[in-house]
Amino acid sequence: MDLGRFSAILVVGAPGSGKGTQARFLCEALRIPHVATGDLLREHRRRGTALGIAARASMDNGDLVPDELVIQTVVERLYRPDAANGVVLDGFPRTLEQARLLDRQLEACGGGVRSVLYLAVPETSLIERLTGRRVCIGCQGTFHVMIHALPPDGTCPRCGDQLVQRPDDREAIIRHRVAVYLDQTRPVLEHYAERGLVHHIDGARGVDEIKDDILNRLTGHVATLV
């Protein structure tokens, strides 16, 4: 399943939808890079590149990095040899303007967005997943109260240090995060749905079942678009 140079599969989903897990699996299955814009920007800053220097002021001030700069970072990543068969973009674009800018840049290079995987999960399930998450302050391991057999004293089963709930995993904050995400992302999905690129994936199922569904949907579909 060869996407071609300057082409991308988008993995889209609200916080807690499991999009990161599925994006990493897809990259392994297709043998193409996993691209997360936040990681890219931090890499450029660490390397002291022109893009990293340009993004530094926004990042240091806690502001959003301008869309044009983020798109440049993505396109630069697609010039690297390991991206010759395309990439998986994880959680980007987040807004309609970002999607339009990305499309223009990729199409100018002869590529484009080939498929959009939207992991649809009911809000109640998202809240359950995120509010039950616990992180160890020692080894940084992540656990879930409904999945793992955790000690009743709230310690880490791996290293014995204390487990905590992250501040942004509290219910009120999660509801706000999900609402903001859906409000921003709905126009992006509509934009790509007009071109027949969006696959609605039931993200409330088991991880392996979702993996199989994604591969079944992509097989043949991407090839017809290249």
C-alpha cells in the first residue's frame, strides 16, 4: 500500500479515542513514519534549525505556533528519505484553515491527503477512559483503574511509587477538551468528506478489532487515489 511522495493518511480523534495507538500501529503495518507536529517542532527547536528558531518565540510564550510555520514543518518532514512512501499524520490538521493550508502545500508537491481515519467514540466512553487513567510519579507508567489490577493503597504495581491523576484528566476539564476538539474538528471532517476520504471507525471496540477494521478499509482504497 504505497501512498506516494508528499502524501499522508490522517488519524483523527478526540482525547482518549486511542488515535495515538492506532497511528503507531498503522505506521508499523505500512512501514511509513509517524508524524506528530508537536514532536516535529520540539525536534527543530532542539536542533536549532531556522524553523525551530522561528517557532521558539511562540512556544516560549505559550502561544500557538502559526499555522503556516507548522505546515512548513510537516512539508519539510516529507522531504526526508524515509517518507518516500508517505506518512501518517497524528492529530493534525486540527482546524479547517490548517486543512486547507496543508492541502495546498501537499498538492503543490504532487501529493495530498489520501485518507482520513476518524475514531468515533461516545463522550461517556471518552470520559470513562480518561478519568480512570493514573500515572506513576516515579517510573511514569500509565495505568487504568478499570483495566489494571492496581494496589488499593494507590501505589504503582511496577515500581511502588505513588499513582496520581493528571489535572487535565478530571471530568470537568475532559468535557471541555472534548467539546473544543469536536467543535474545531467537525469542519475538517466535512472538508475531507466532500472528497470521499473520511472513514468513520467505531473506536469503542477492542484495539485489535479497530486495527483490523482500519487495514481492511485502507486496502485498495488508497491505491485508487494514488
